[in-house]
Amino acid sequence: MTRWPALWNWRRIRRALGEIRIVLVACAALIATTWIAVVAMSIGAQGTAERDASRDVATLGIVIGEQVTRTLAAIDQTLKFVAYEFLEDPSPDRLAELVGAGVVPMDNLVLLGFVDAKGILTQTERGPDKSALDLSDREHIRVHLDRRTDGLFVGKPVLGRASGRWSIQLSRAVREADGSLLGVIVAAMDPSYFERFWERAKLASTDRIELIGTDGVVRARNSESTRALMGGLQRPELPVIATNDGGHFRDHDSFDGVERLSYYKRLENLPLILTVGIDESVIAKAVASQQQAYIELGAVATLAILLLGYLLRNERSSLPTSAARRTAPAGDYAMRSKPFQKDSPCTIRTTASQCSIPRIAGPTRQAHPSSVKAPRSRN
């Protein structure tokens, strides 16, 4: 029987093992690359989320700022119109006539009144006021009596003496042609108007919109306005932060203790600053959700790579045996595949093709008696 080609088969095995190692190294490299990408995307998710949140809060701040500006500008136009009418006709019931005729709307206002040059309330939208309330100590009246401003003044929220309700005081002076003061037109605005309007923004309950004066006093909020106004909520740090027309800042709200990513916008031609803040915990949850998605994707990719490597390994490891069977000599394969038979017409020596065929015997020749030698005696 010929020798099994051990040396040749060992080389095939070594070659197959080398190919298996290449497969394993390739799989390890792919898995490492996958998780490096997962880590990079997870780190980038934080920056992406903050950039998106900053863009969204800035857009929202600009839009809401324009809405507040238009609302206050409309009220200021009303005050200008009433001031002009008072210069023409300063009768005691002039305000009631204008409101009754529908010329002056009261949609967002709690009270509309006229205060004379001494600071005494003389009439409201309901008619002449007989109480003669002295409002000369109120800031929104005092600034005009002292001529510290000539335009629209947005005062602090106060509990109105005439209306009995919390309101934002907007006032404008009425002056004669020579500059002398005829009186002050006062519009008390309901701060909940902004709260109702801002609810349409569909913000989270912890997100915040605030209208703050350059004096640091909060005028309106998108939630809990009454409690904030009654408590005299102030944000003295904001006028210091808001040095430009708009910008981002990190905000810790002392009122509710929430950390927010906020955007401020100074309203044009108004002593007001609007802020919009998004709860940072909401941003963190969004980042965590995105990172979890990346980790799950990396796990799926890893399993797919391991499965592919396993299949390739099995395929390569089966190559030596199959190759040996295809290339082994025919006789050796026959010897290993077919058992020896006693009754075989030939004697297998080394291969199935090598055998000795017995000679066909002829008639048996009998030996001559003389040729048979007697056995030699032992003695």
C-alpha cells in the first residue's frame, strides 16, 4: 500500500488555517470599526441635539418676539389714537364713547383709563370715574409726570386699584402742542393673554417663555403667570446677559429650579426682553434615545459579522478533507472505501489495478515411479 501524502495534506491544512486566521482578523477589524463608529456617532449625538435645540429655540424666540412686538404695537396705536381724540375732545365720557362705538377695541385689555396732569384717574372705558383715585405714585404714571419718557412705557405688573386684577400697565403721555402735559392714557393688559397664546406653541410643561423688562422684572410667563406676578418674580441677571439683540445662554430658573438651554431676544423699540428656554433634561433624553439606537444598530452589525465569520470558517475548515478525497490516488481511495474479500479473483498487493492472475492448469502429469525417491532413513 502506498504512503498517504502527509506532507502535501499538511500544507493544505496550514494554508486553510491561514485563511481562517485572515477571516477572523477581518471580522475583528470590522467589529472594531463598527463600535468605533458607534462611539463616534454617540458622542456626536450630544452636539447634534444641542445644535438642533439651539436652532429650534432661536426660531421660536424670533417668532414669539415678533408676535409680542405686534401685540404691543397695536395697543400703542390705540393709545396714540385715544391721545389724539383727547386733544380734540377732552370730555369726561370720551373714552366710553370711543369704546362704545367700537373704534377702540378692548380685546386684550383689562382697563382703559385717563389720568390728568396731577395723577388723578378721571375716566375709564365705563365712563367718568367718581372715585378720584390718586395714581401719581404708580411708576407707569410717575415717569410721564416727571417727563422721564415720551413714548410708550411698559410698567411692572401690578394689582390694579381700579380693576382689582393683576395686569401689565402700558401708558403714553398726552401733550399739548406746546409740550405741556394734558394727562396720561393708561391701558391695563391681561398678562394671561400671552399665556393663552403661547400655549399654542405646544411646548413641554417644563419649557419656559418669559417676557422680562430691562429692569429685570418678569411681565408674563407661559405658565403660572399669576403666582409669578404675585411673588414679584425678578430676573436681574438677564439684562446683564442680554448685551446683543439676541443670543443663547444657560439658564437656571430659581422659580422652579429647572436647568434650560435658552435664547433671548431684545424687542425692537421696547424696554423688553423675551426668553425661550428648553428643559435640558428633555434634550438629554433625546440624546440617550439616539445613543441607544446606535448601540442596538452596532449590536446587530456585530452579530451579522460574527455569523458571516462563522460560516466562512466552517467553509474553509472543510477544504483539506474534501481536497484530499479529490486528489488521493485511486488505489488508496479504493482500499479505504472497499474491504478486502477472500474470494477475490486476484490478490490485492498495492493497488486495485495490480493483481496476479493464476495460470490455468493443464492435465496433471503423474510422476514416474523411478523418479520417486525413497525417504532417507534417519538412522
